[in-house]
Amino acid sequence: MKRLKLFFVSLLLCSVTSLFGQTLSVSGKVTDQQGSAIPGVNITVKGTVKGVITDVDGNYTINDVLANDILVYSFIGMATQEVQLANVSNAQALNVVLESGNISLDEVVAVGYGTRKKSSLTAAISSVGTEDIEKTQNLRVEQALQGRTAGVTVTSSSAQPGAGMSVRIRGAGTNGNSDPLYIVDGLPVGGIDYLNPGDIASIEILKDAASSSIYGARGANGVVLISTKKGKAQAFTVTYDGYHSIQNPERKLSLLDADQYVLFYNEAQLNDGVRPMDFNRRANTDWQDEIYNNNAPMMNHSVTLNGGTERAKISTGISYFGQEGLIAPDNSNYGRITARVNAETKSHNDKLRTGTSLYYSNIESSGIDVNNIYGGPLASAYNLDPLTPVRDENGEFGVSDYVSQGITNPVGKMEYLHSQTRTDKFVGNMFAEYSILDNLKFKSSYGIDLAYVTWENYNPVYKLSPSDYNLVDDVQKSMTRYFNHNWENVITYDLELDRHSFNVVAGSTILEETSHSLWGSGVDIVKTPKGPDYAYIDNTLSDKETRNSSGGMGVPNRLVSFFSRVNYDYNEKYFFSATFRADGSSRFGPDNKYGYFPSFSGGWVLTNEDFASSLKTIANFVKLRASWGQNGSNHIGNFVYVSNISDAGSYVIGNPLTSGISNQGLAPNTIPTPDIRWETSEQTDIGLDAHFLDSKFTFTFDYYNKLTKDLLLAVKIPGHYGSNSPIDNAAEVRNRGYEFEFAYNDNAGEFSWGANANISFNENEVTYIGNDEKVLAGATVQTYGLVTRAEEGEPLGYFWGYETDGLFQNQTDVDNQPVSVNENGDIVKMLPHAQPGDVRFVDQNGDGILDDNDKINLGNSNPVYFYGLSLFADWKGFDVSVFMQGAGGHQIANLSRRLDAGLTNLPATMLNRWTGENSTNSEPRASIEDPNKNYSRFSDRYVVDGDYLRIKNVQLGYTFNKKTLSRLKIEHLKLYVAAQNLYTFTDYPGVDVEFGSGTINSGVDTGTYPQARTFTVGMNLRF
């Protein structure tokens, strides 16, 4: 009997083994809660790399799976779902419904040289997805980051078409280049202006040292990982995205009109004891109206082809973006044509995977001088008197009788501007990845970043004023070739032992950057016809005295790197990661050729602990994490640690009057500094990630403390050395702050809604400067002097000037001002030329003398806090989204007025000037001579709060029903209208409060190019 029982048990076990050992073919369809098919859903066999993607109709088939396997269905923005095949009755009709609105913990994000699930991250990484990018009509990729994630500020000193933007991750840590490192499809690139924002699939921002230290010498300012759209295993689809916009200025400067201008200066002359002049009232010109290009067009058209099989898939597209500037449409515009190909193939046994990412961009741009107080068209429009006509009675451009020093007719100036830049950029990256074992992979990639930049400039004969003219036409041209290439080899090993998981990455990088330039110029174009289209150097005089040209070759910059990372996961409860990178750079001397950059990070998921089970009634996921690490920066010139020799003039040996011989002399350019080393950024981060209500609500918190050491600075030396300042490690800057991110997504039937919000607080402080003064000079503006600087214990780039205390209201106030005793024993007033109605400057040290010792910190150009808020909702095909962004706790120096150019126009606040005792305590009396230096002393009168909240984007769209579209063989059709920069809440009187660039020189507005209020109509079509 016992043998019979054993027989039946054995038979049963064999049957079960046979059942779970057989392979199946599983088919079905994936839809959303409304029954609409979802293309592009990833379906994988859990614990393996085997998987497929749903086609355009949401259908899928996956072969050769075991009956006891688990299928994982994942799609960005939807809850990941797992299906145990052993519980499925019909594997040929396995239809799955994914729930939308929940942020999935299983979502995979890019990290340096790999990917990780969000739930297992131990570092501070923020993501911006396709949906966020598509909700805003971004001109540049950087704009997709603005206000979208905590800890990242994006500003611009100019909204001129094609102008770059300043991206700062967790504050500015250096007075040099504070831009992050950009990695596009695995390749480090010199800039991202060539990218079409519509081609971006995702953006990850590596904010702390633990996430960015694997990029070592270039990661001190953070890293931005950009992934472009890849091909999918599906039927081929064609997508068209296009929009057309009109742009207008959101605001203008409020200036005096002709009557107000005459009244002010007549009063000023009386106050100065001068007889009022008889102004020549030829016009009442609003120069801003004359230079603005109302309803300036902007457009974008993009066509993409996507599809393929599991063995070969491709995504390719072409796009055009064009924008006319708000100012000088013929001289301020931008056009970009891009073409890209992303292709990937697999071998028949899935061992070998190869891929190529190719990007070509052709950019043509022209521009005017912006934020330039010395002769730019904007500075002229803000300062030229309103009495001057655009053209005089003879049809010539009007010339001012009252304003000089390069402030000339801006309409005429724009007429004579002929400058254009053309860029051809090719970025390509190819890779081959071979699976040596199922858990051991080797990947080799090679990429190039090649750009040809051509600049052409033509100056015709003209005369706009006695100080602004060109007697002989001339032409200049330059051509520069930039070539960077990068070779990387990476090996990845994954190991799972019971509840222990290991991921090991090791690799090396070889990078070389070179540039070659050639330029030339010529004067007096002698051939006809003349004009910018015929402005060639060959058409100018050819004798050597009037033409010159020269060329040069840039010294290559080389970087050799080795890196490694270990990730450990115990039962999805405890996580640990360690990274180490070594970089060798040609920019540093033999004693400090290599830099070493370690990092460590860990995470603990509390909700996976047995003792925390009660937490799950409130939160379904809570994770604590902490990290420490170091990064570097090598943003200095090539071979600055050595002393180059150059021409130092001629010297006569012997008697210079009789037999002396002239010899060419040489001298060192600077003092060598062979010991200079990397700038090092050391950062500690403590964070919390929490999900509530089945991940409908998410919360992220981070505290960081980042110290940037060994800043590379030009150090002052005594003049008798006779050479330039050397570069040395001579300063430290600390940034510390808090970051909060919130998200909520929910739905009720066909109505879904959500919100994303973030706010960051940053404290910036210079902790060490290695010179005797403990000060670094910043921006200098003519007539105002030095306006920004850095100092130990103060923010990097604070405003430095005089504090004021209202106005002298009467002679008694003037007589009671502070005094001092000079060397002759005479009593001297602090402001000896002051009169009632003049500004009272504060004597900070009480010595009765107003000098640099009385200048103080007037404000910080770096925002103390910045934030963003997105609101969105969908109902029956209609969708609406609102995006707002702002910053606060910082100031801007409004210095757009020229004080040395005669009787310039003035802001309308001068209408509230002092005219008698107690008439006002803010705007001083009218004066041209300005003996008390009310205007020329840089003081808190010019420093204005920069707080603002801007409604950045509002979009209303409608997506047509798929059943209706199917009859037309159309898969997707969306129409939308949108508005950008709809309204700004701010007290800043300038044309644009969203302003700033650089670090120590930031926040100085001398005539910025304003952002436009834009209205857009667009369409998204896929078939």
C-alpha cells in the first residue's frame, strides 16, 4: 500500500513539474480604464530581460514563457501590474486594464551609466517626463526644467531668439562656470541648443554628489541626463507636431514723454542756477514702440517616424523652429533645422545589442547687443530723448541735440546692423552591448560632437551722431571648428542571492576636445553692388595696410577616467551604493594631474519593516536616504599652470642714436602655478520619499550642504612682476538648503486631475577667500563703479553700495549732517555740496567721511527661494493645464539709465521728484550737475526686490475620440491653444523680472531683452 501511495505521489509531482515546465504563448490587449488601447506598454517576464511592447492597438504576444512565470505590465504614469500565469484560465486572451493617475514606484529612471527603479534610489534625482515637456511650448530644452523640479533655477539675461539660459543646480558654487554637465543619450556635449525639445523622452537631474560623482571632474555643478525618443517594437507610426505663435511685449519701461521731459530738465537747470534752454521740440517719440516688433511670429513643425520589431526598431524625425525677435526682426531672429535617427538592433539570440543615435542641426541666428548700456539699441531706446524724431525733414535718421556718448537713434542703429552666425552641428553616438552571461554585460560606445560655427559681420557707411559713425564700410568673418570625441567602455554585473541583490558597474572614458579657428577682415568695399549680401573680404581693398587676417589652433583638452559603482539591495528594504571615479586632465600640472572622487549613499524603506506595518494605513511607501560625496570641476583654460612666452615689444641694443640694433623681446605672460588642483565640491544630502493613498499623493524632501573648495581664481600680484595674474586655488563657497516636492494624481470615472508643486530654499555664503582683502571684485558699470562683489561671510555676488536715509527736506537737515575734521583742523561736512532735496547717504562707521568704508551689502542677486506649481485636469477628451513659476528673497540692480550721456530720458518715477519741503522722501530734486551725486553713487535706490510669480503657461486642448479617428485611419489627434508668460506678479519696474546670469556678476539689469507674452495654436497628429 505504501508503494502504491508513493507511486501516485510521484506521478502527481511529475505532472506538476511537467505543467510548470512547459512553455506558453500569451496574447492579449492592454487598455486604460476608459477602454482605450495603450500602445508602448512594457510587458516583461519578472526576473528576466525577456519582454515585448504593445502595438499601436494595445495588442501583444509573448512567446516561450513558463506556466509559473509572472508577467509585469508597466507604462509611465500608470500603476504597474503583475499577473501570475498560474492563475490565468486563458493565456490567449489575457487582457489587462492599467489604472492611470498613480505614480508608480517601479518607474525606471536614468542614472549615470545605468538605470534604477525609483523605489531603490538612494540619491537625490529629479525627473521631467515627456508629458511635462509637451504641456509647454519650450523654445529651448532648458526651459523644460524651469520650475519643474526643486533645487534647479533657470534664468536668462536675455530673451533674444537663440540666447542661452543659465541653469544652476543647488546654487552657484563658483565664480567661474557654474553650468551643469549635459549628457545626451550617454554622450557628454558642449551645449544643448541644438536639441529640439519635442525630441526629448525624459530628463533626469542628478543633484547630489552621490548621483553625480560617477562623472567626477565635471560633476561639481550637477549633471543633466537627457534621453531622446527611441524606437518601439510596434507598427510604424508617423507623428506631426506643430504650432504657430504670435509674440508681444508683456510690459514696457515707463518713461517721460516730451512734455514731461522738457519740464524736468527746465526745472533741473533752474535748480543748478542755469537759465532754462529753449528745447527744440521736433517730436514726441516713444522709442520702445518704434523698435518693438508687434505680433512677432514663431513656429515649430516636427515630423517623426517610429516603429519596428523586437529585433530592429527606429525613431527618426525632422523639425524646423523659427522665431522673429520682439526687437529688430531683420536683425534679431533664429532658425533651427534638426534631423535625428535613433536605431537599435538585437541579434537572434539576444546576446548582442547595437544602437546608434545621430543628430544634425543647422542653426542660423542674428542678434543685437543686449543688456549692454554702452550703445546697444535697447539702451538707446531707454535713454534717448523723446524730442528726437525717427527721421528728420530730409528723411535721414534723427540725431539728438541733447544726448551723446553712443546713445543714438535705435531705429537707425538696427538698420545698420548686419551680423549673422551659422552653426552646423553633428552629434553622434554608437554602441555595442554584448551579454557575456545573462547577468554580465559589456558595452562599448563612441561618440562625437562636431560643430562648424561661422560668424559674418558687415558695417556699412553711416553716421548717426558725432560719436557713432563709420566712414569706410568693412566686413569681418570667422570660422571655428569644434571637435570633441568620447570613447567609453562599461561592464555591468548583476547578482541575486536569495534576498540579496548586487549591481556592479565599472568602466573607463577617454575624452578629447579641440578647436580650430580662422578669421579675417577687410575695409572699403570697392565692388558693386554693395550690401550685406555682397559683403565679402574679396570685394574689399587688397593692400596689406587695409586688410588683415590671421588664424590659430586651439590646444586640445584631454581627459582620461576610470570609474566604478556598487549597488546593494537587501529584500527591497535596505539599499547601499558606493561610487569611485579617478580623472586625469591635461589642464593640470604633473603634481595634480589626477583627481579622485568618492561617494556613498544608503536608503531604508520603513514601510517594508514588520514593525512599521501600521504605517501602511497612512503611507504605502516611506524611504529615508542619506548620501555624501565629492565632485570636481576643471573649468579653466588649457595649460594655465605653466607660463607661456609672448611678444613683449622691441628693445634697442647699443646706442639708439648711432649703431643701436632693435631686437624683438619676449617675456612670460604670467607666473607659473604648477600646484593648482581641481575645484572640489563636497556635498551631504539627507532625504525622505513618501507615497500616500496608494501613491496618489507623493512627497519628497531633501536637505543638502554643499561646500565648493579650491575655487580656481585669478590671483592679484604686485605690478612689478610685469605679467598677468596667475590662476590658483583661492576660495570656498557653501550652499545649503531645503527642497520640497509634492504631487497628487486622482480620477473619478472619466474625470482625472492632479497637481505638482515644488519649493526650494538656498543659502549661499562665501566661506574663504585667499587674498589679503578677503574680497573678490564683481561687475563694474560705468559711472556707478563696482556694484557686485564677493566677501567672506557674504553671498557670492552681493550688491555693494551706499545705504540711504531719505532726502534732506530743509537747510536745517543739511546743516545737521555728519562732519569730520581735516588735516588742517577745518570742519568738513560729509556731503559738502548737499542741498534740500538731495539724498541723505548713511555714514556707517560714524567718521563723518563718506567713502568705501561706508558701503554695505545692499542685497543678494541669488534667490533665497524658488518654486513651481502645475495644475492639470482631463475630462472626455478635454484637458487643461496651468503652470506657474516664481522666485523670491533676492534683488536686482536696475541700472539701465546712462548718467554720462547728456540729457537722457528718465523713468516716470521722476514725476514724483522732490519739489519742496515734505513733497516726497524718495525721488531727489531735479538736477543735471548732480553735485551731491544722488544718481551716480550706487546705492539702495537702485536695488529693487526681484520677487515674482509668473503664469508661465496655460494650455487648453481637445483630443478626438479614437473610435471617430479610426474611420479616418488616424490614431491620435489633439488640437490646443496656449498662452505663455500670460501675467507676472511683481513690483520690479524693469521690463523683465525673470533675469540673471553668471554668478558674481549676476542680477545687474542694464537693458535686458524682455520675454514675450505669446499666444499659440497647435496640433498633435499621429497615424
